[in-house]
Amino acid sequence: MRWVYDRSADGFQGEALLAESHEILIRKLREHSRLSRDDLTEIYALSYTTRALGANEDLIRQGDDPSVSALVITGMVARYHLLPNGRRQYLSFHMAGDMPDSQALFIDKMDHAICALGPALIACLPHKEIIPAFNRRPPLGFAIWRETLIDAAIFREAITNNSARTMPARMAHLFCELLYRARASNLTNDETCQIPIELTQLGETLGMSIATVNRTLQELRTARVADLRNGVLSVRNWRKLAEIGQFDPGYLHLKKPQA
């Protein structure tokens, strides 16, 4: 295994995490795909460098032509469109194990940007190694491709969420999705997970003003189903939250059973 350790990542207990980067990717792909011993060998042979990001720091900008694919090791990143007036439309959120820019393997230039929500540690895998690995092991290529298809499913659900659901349903659905994915990736053992998203960012995700965000969040608190405080999502009544959000996890195409 070859890797370059960025000393700025000390706050993340970087060395231990980096040594596990391949394992993190393998666990993620196994959520939806079968991997053979030969596939694992290809993954372990991939080299990577690392990058520590601060809150709101861009990993990729619109128009970039990246030569690496990112793997989230710690923290969360967000995909967004930058509008001409400087506002953002957040499109999706990505946690440890996700490859938020795997589309860059198949397109010339990025049509969106990716930023850290809070401090995050990223492993960068070179395209010049990933593409030959796909040629040698097509099932591994299919697994990475499936990641992009799940991203597309999340985009489709977000369009429906923002255009066809009430404000409380929009927020409830997003909260359900984030907790469900965190459970599937073994990032939480209970009904809480770290979601370092600011209320302004939540509004830019769900198409709400900050006043509407506060009012809608208060509705979910009053109903005792969910809360978001200081970057921690707490779900107090999963069944009720899923009912409010009309949440059906089938679009995530994950194989792990959920409570």
C-alpha cells in the first residue's frame, strides 16, 4: 500500500484512519455490490494522497477537470450548484465511505462543486490507476458505477422532495435519508448522527427561507419526532418521521437491513 500522509490531518487521528482507507472503500461498496478476492486486490493496490478540508472549503469547483476521485474518510461534504447571484443549491450530502465525485471518471469537466460542511479528511485516488483497475476487474468498475447510479437516484428523490412535498415533509425526508445512510455505513449505533449543516445551508438544500427553516424545524421538535442542534441530528420517533417525510428507502438500493 502506498500513501502520502498530510500532517495537517493530525486532528483526525490521521495515520490510523489513512491506514484503513481501503477498508472504508470496501465496506462502502459492499453495501450494494459483491466484491471478489481479485476485486479486493485491485482496491488494495490503489495509491492515494490526502487532503484535510476546513468548514466550507471547496474540494472541487464547477468547471474543474480533476485527475483524482475523492473518498470521504471523516466528516461530511456537500455537492452544490453555484448560482450567478452567489447563492448555492445544495444537491446531496456525502459521509465517510462515499465517493462524491466518481462521475469525474466519466465526464470531462465538473458541472457542480463539492465543499466540506465541517472539518473533513479526504483520500484522493488517481484516475490513472482506477481506470486500468476497471479494465482488469469489470465487477469493480460496476460497483463504482453503481455508486454513481445511487447518486442519481438521490438527485431524483431530491427533485421530487423539493417540488412536490410540504415543508415539514421535505425536512423530514432529508433527515430520514441521512440517518438511514449513516446506519447503513455503521456511522451511528443509535438515533443520532453528526450532520454539521448550518440552517442557511439547510434552507439552500430544501428551497426554504431561513424563517421557514426555523419554523419547520420547530414543528418537528414540537411533534417530538426530530431535532437538529449544533450539528447533531436526533431522531426521537423514526416511524413518525418517516411517515411525515413519505420516506421509502428503496431508492437508495442498499442491501443492509434497517430498523
